[in-house]
Amino acid sequence: MEYELTGSVTSRDGARLFWGERGKNQSSKYSIVLCDGIACDGFAWKYIQPALSAHHRVLHWHYRGHGRSEDPKDPERIDVPSHAEDLLDILKARSIEEAVVIGHSMGTQVALELYRIAPWLIRGMVLLCGSDGRITASFHRSDWLERNLPRLIEWAEKRQRALRAIWRRVPTGLAYAFASLLGEINADALSKKDFALYHEHVTKLNPLLFLRMLEKAGQHSAKDVLNSIQVPVLVIAGDLDTFTPPERSREMAKAIPGAEFVLIRGATHAAPVEYPDIVIQEITRFLNERVEKSENKKEIPQ
């Protein structure tokens, strides 16, 4: 991703967290904040960020152990509430007082947790290919991942060096073909070049950190937040999404007062990269029709 301004913020456990901005000179009253899924450092926003930065200040950031952010100093601070606290600290450091938060995959949960702890900052939310939590309980419409992830983590802890060596040597072409075969991506819509950006970052990530973050995200739930949301919300899902089945996203949308739900045909969990034109069109319409016309009456606590 391209940025016009970059920097870092020291997290509550001392790890340095990266942020980058584009469209910094735009005069919009609110900023756009992009929250990744696990193992991403901007993959989902390749086409979204440039389009939105034409009219808005767009901030993107990296989770602990991802991209340009440092590994966590406290190994337990990799759960969703900790990510939300990290984002709040970044927004304060960047003097962002009003934002539309766009979350992809686990970024959806981070957006919801941010609303829990700082609703006065949120002007609206766009939740892409995500749910309110318990994500490992519905992977491929089964609880297999949830039941077996603890054993997989235990196995990985005993073989960290070998696992990292193998993890980094998986060829992009093989990963692309395997992901397509499993239905994780739509190879007719996602180019191998775009997939390579995701795969490059995944191979640099600590696989054990990935598994532990996945477990934490699977244990998290923001379901209790949904009916309290008082800002415009757009939920977008792919009808071929195997990681977050679209019915999970639809259920979340139904629980949020006034939320819109859009289903993209032929899209998987990588919908923002597979069908960026549709996603950009829906987000732009949502911002113009719902966010711009909404009244922000939230009071900022002293």
C-alpha cells in the first residue's frame, strides 16, 4: 500500500505499532480507518484505499507482529479487545475525533470492540466478510477448527523452528492453487499477482502468532454490542465465503438497528480484492446516503 505519511505509536505493552495515512489533505469532516484481517497488512485494501483517499483522510495500521509493527511484548495482548485498545491509542495520537471504521474479516470484530469502548468516535461502520465473533466455530460451516485449534497450537509450539522454515518456503503458485481448490478464493476473480501480495506477508508472519491470534479471535464475541449500535452500518458478504459463511454476516446485520446487508455473488473471503469495483461502489453510496446525512449527536466524555 502507498502512504503519504507514516509513523508509529507505542502500545500499552511497549510494542511499536505502525500506521500510515493517505489523502491527508482532504477536508472531509471524518476519517476512514481500515482494519485488516489476521495475517494481512493491507491485502484487502489494495484497490479500496486509493479510491477512498480521493475524498477522505484514510488511516491504515498493522496489528502486533504484522507488517511494520513490532511483535507483542506481552504475548497475551493479541486478543480482539487489545487490538481495539491499540487502535484507540492510534486514533488519539493522530487527533482523529470522528471516523468511519471499515473492517475486513477479524477487522469486523475489532471495529465492534472499538464501538464498545469509544462509541463517540464512530460515525459509521462498514463490516466486510466478518461476523461478531466465534469465527472458528463456523469455518467451512463446521466447528472442526474450533475443536482442533488448541491441539494444533500445542503441536506448533513444539516444532516452531521447523514450522517457520516450512511456512516460509511454500511457493505462491502452490498456495494459490490450493486456496482455489478449497474454495478459499475465486481464481476467476482474484489474480495470482494480487494473491501473491497476501502470500508474501503470510510467509513473513510467525505461524504460531497467527494460530494464537486465530484462537483468540475465535474465543471473542461482540454479539452483546450489536443492538446498542446507533450509527449507520453496512455489512458486505461474499456468497462463496467459506471462512465467514454469509449467513453469519446476515445474522449480524439483522441484529444491528438499521444496518444494511449486501451480498456479492461469486465472492469469497477475499471479496474486496476479487470485486473491488462493487465494494467501492457500495461503500461510496453508503457514505453519501447514510453517513453524510446522519446526525452525530454523541457526546465526547471528558
